[in-house]
Amino acid sequence: MRWARIQHEGKATYAVVADEQLRLVTGTPFGEYRETGVSVAQHSAHWLSPVIPPTFYCVGLNYTAHIEMAARARGQEPVFPSQPDVGYRAVNALTGHHQPIVLPPDVTEKVQYEGELVCVIGTEAKHLTRANALDCLLGFTIGNDVSERTWQASDRTMWRAKNTDTFKPMGPWIETELDLDAALTRVRVNGEELIEFNTNDMLFGVVDYLVAITQYITLVPGDVLWMGTEGHAKNLQVGDVVDIDITGIGTLTNRVEASA
Amino acid sequence: MRWARIQHEGKATYAVVADEQLRLVTGTPFGEYRETGVSVAQHSAHWLSPVIPPTFYCVGLNYTAHIEMAARARGQEPVFPSQPDVGYRAVNALTGHHQPIVLPPDVTEKVQYEGELVCVIGTEAKHLTRANALDCLLGFTIGNDVSERTWQASDRTMWRAKNTDTFKPMGPWIETELDLDAALTRVRVNGEELIEFNTNDMLFGVVDYLVAITQYITLVPGDVLWMGTEGHAKNLQVGDVVDIDITGIGTLTNRVEASA
């Protein structure tokens, strides 16, 4: 089952994805819902981030080649994380499928994509075990962890490097069934495939993170956990169209624009 | 004017503070509200965090002696921030006035308080100027940035060191009028005053942060910005009662407890 969230008649509305149609509901996938009988065609939808999380978790370093390449870019030896320490991103930066990534006037040329698997929490969870951890998930979606590398290197925190408005496209929808071991993540820019990796080839996997986080922290419905990216990205330019594709979920598409 | 948020008949409810009474309203201070005619005495209230922010901003290093002492504890020279780079905390960790700070079983002895001024955003804001920055504020409250220093030093991020459930008490209420230059922050543990500083003696002030953040980021009603702390804290023990007092706002009180 696939859950989209769209702007409809001025309101954020959840919808069930049924082929090319989005069947609108009242309520949300996190609680009770009821189909309204109204549908919107996918091609005419105004897509929103499929959820606005109470807390936005994000794994920074979780794939081998990405860590090696990031270290090399800094002239350092790679250091691999020894435990699943999670980080945070900010809700202001979220945007939806087919919405623009808007570059502020003072960005440098080093604006890059990062294609990521996103876990969406469905039920409140604390003290999860390896056996029951996945039960708290509603499903999975796709994130593009857009990053301004000059600011990432110069600032004490990643506030503007990663959390500038529109720098966190998420979508297109939440897929409730996914064979994670069979999934490939592919990033295309203007149709050219630049990165392909096995989505589940993580240093610490979804279960590792869910168990570790909930030893101290209560996850609640709507929280999201972005799982990190693999590979080394190229710079994006105004006009570029980024597709992030994960097998079994779909494709998140966003165009890079300059701020007005 | 002072805005509290309490648990009343099973629901989170805003209330206007009127001496010892909390006058309940429907709605919120961020939009329309109406007094219900029902009051609850302060001494019998179940206090909640006065707001659950969409994004929870927090300044890490913003007072001179705190930066010097933290560097000395690491055996390093102090480095003072050169620009207002903001960080993040997590909503799961928030709790209210008179609610317990609950220590997980595996914390070390190095659990410490940090008394902080908190700005509460009242209206959507982007591209603020020095002249209009403060207009976006609803008011101010108090935060205790409880920190487990062993985890803060060992982990790659501050996820559990600062964001374990209940590690972010906030309250007791939002004060809409404050003479910031006249304010003193005082921290007491079991009634003994351990820290006192001029609240506004910051390296980068409220206006600096609001202007910098909104160059890239849209602030929205309910967002909070914790402004950092001064001085060097002592370790807390189970049973300790921490008061954080800011002149003109009030006192945030929380007791340290062991997890059940």
C-alpha cells in the first residue's frame, strides 16, 4: 500500500495511491482514515512531504564508499562509526515530490544530492528488540539529503548546509511493503545514472538504529529516520532534475531552481 | 502576559497565568483563543512543555566562561564561535515544569544541568532584519539542557547525551514581556545557588541568531530557540531538585529520578 500527501483545495490531505490516481481520505495513515470518494490524477497533484515528523532523525555516515570518499576529500583517513549514533535534520527544510530545490543566492557551486532510504515510524516505540523493531514502522519512503559542502566544511553545525528551506525533498509516497534486501538505490541527474548501490548495504541497518535509539528515546508516529547515502555526488546546477529511485518504492523527482 | 500549557481532563490545554490561577482557553496563543471560564490552581496543575516546536533550535556555545571551562575539561584551548551557527535538539526529550528528569540505568555520574533562555517564535519569519527580528517572537521561557557528559564526549552526535527522553525540561510558561538586559539567570540545586549570570551576556544575541537563521530558513509559530548557557555545572544525583530562574520569567523546577 502506498500513502501520498498532497495539497488539495488549500489543505494537506492524505491519499491512497491507486495506479495513476490518488484516492483522497479523511484522517491519516497513522490513525483512523476513510476514503472520501474523491480522486486526483498523479500528474496533476501538488505533492507534499508524505509526513511532517515530530522529530527528524538522519544517519550521517552509513555506507563504506561514502565515508572513504568524504575522508579523502578532507585529506584524512576514513573513520568508520563504531556504533549507531543518529543525528537530526529540520522540518523547515522538507518539501515534496516535484517541488523545487531552491538555491539561496550565496550558495557556492558545491551543492550536491544524497539519495537515502527513509523509515517512517507508525506506532509509539521504546525499548525495541531486534525481534520486534520493524513492527513499529508504517513503511518506507525516499529522501534527498541536499548538502552545500562549503558550508558543511566551514560552519560549526550543519544548520544551513543541510537544512536550508527545500533542501530535504521527501517522497513520493510511503510504501508499506518493501523487500529491503532486494532494493537498489539509483540517483539520476537529467536522466543520467550517476550512482547505484544496494540500499541495505549499510554499516548499521534499520534494526540496529531502531534498537539503539529506543534504548533512550521514544519514537512516535510520523517520526522519520533517514538512513544515509552511498557514493560520492557531483555538483548540481540550476535547471538540473534529480531522480532518486529505490526499487519497490518509486522515484522522487526534484528540479534545482535559483531563488527568486 | 504568561502562557502555560497543562494536561487537563486528558488533553493538552493552554491557559493564561493569573496569579495562582491558570485560566484555561480553547485555541492557542499562536492563533485564536477564547477563555473557557474554567481555572486550575497552579499548585494542582500537571504542567506540560509550553509548546511542542515544529523545529527545536539550540545554540551550543554562546557564553565566554562556559566555552573556556568546556575547553579546559578537554585539555584544549578555547575556540570562540566566529558566527551564529545554530544546532538542534529533539522533541521527544521535552517535558514540563515539575515533571521528573528520568535517568536511564546506564548513565554515568556526569549528568549536568544547563540553564538557558528560550525564545518562542510567534509568527512565520524569513529574511528578518536587525530592526524587525524581535517582532516574530511570542515571548520567552526557560530551558534546562540536561547533558550526559560521558556520552557527549564518546558519541559522534549528541543524540542520547542531550536528547534522552525528559532531558529537555521547558517552562514554566511563556512570558510575552521581558526586559532582557535586566534579566539574570540563576541555577539552584536543592536550594543552593550554583550559577548566576547576566542572561543577555551572549557572544551572539537573540537578534544575531534570528537574522542569521532566517537568511536560509523559515521560522514558524511554535519553533523554539534555546540560547545556550554560562558557567560550569556540577553533577546531578537522583533526588536532586534543579531550579532555573530567569528574572521576569519565573522558575523552572524539575527533580532528578531514576528510571523505574
